[in-house]
Amino acid sequence: MNVRRKARETALQVLYKMDIEESTAEPVESDMDELAPGTEARRYCEVLVRGVIEKKKVIDGIIEGCSENWTIERMPVVDRNILRIAAYELENCREVPYKVIIDEAVELAKRYGSEESGAFINGVLDNIRKATLHTAH
């Protein structure tokens, strides 16, 4: 499995757990145990998790602004956390092409979300990309 794909998958698991527990605490290291400390996957996962936590309010506002008739609270937990990770990457990981970010998010949605999740994620992220003019990727 691709290093960043594994990092995104683990970040989704960590953020999902925090979301359903309504936790505002820092994630515990054991939440990322399947990624060996010091590896590229672990480092990227930590960047994603910390970034989403630090910028959650801004990210949630961007997501809500780009999803028609959906509030963040109404979205399925899996979908909103996939969107948070991808929105964070679109804004802060300029070295990753936007097409890769969107494709990876859609794949996560297909794997962990509902039948409609892939299309929903794709539409919202495309709106975010257009709204924030990420055509330079």
C-alpha cells in the first residue's frame, strides 16, 4: 500500500475515533501504532491529524460553504473526516497534486463510507478546489 494512502487511512481512523468520542484531547500515540514511529507514513499521518485538529473550525467552514444543503453535523462521520483530511491537504500540502488528493479521498470514501460517499466526497472536494482556485497543482 502506498505510504501516503496508509497515512491517510490511519488519520481517518484517528479522527473518526476522536469525532465519535467528541474528544478535544490530543490523539494518543497508540492510535497510530500500526505505523512505525519515524517512518514517512507515521510522519505524514501526524501532520494530517494535527493539521485537521488545529484548523478544524476553518476547515469545517470551507466544507460547509462548498457542500450544498449540508451542515458538517449532518454529514456521516466517515464522510466529514475524509473531507477534513482532504481539505487540509488541498490548503496545506501543495506538493501533492489536487487530483491525487481528491482521488485518494474518493477511494477512502468507497472503502469506508456508504454507497453515495464517493460521489458526495468528489463533488464537495471539486467545489473546494474551484472555490479556492487550486488550479496550480
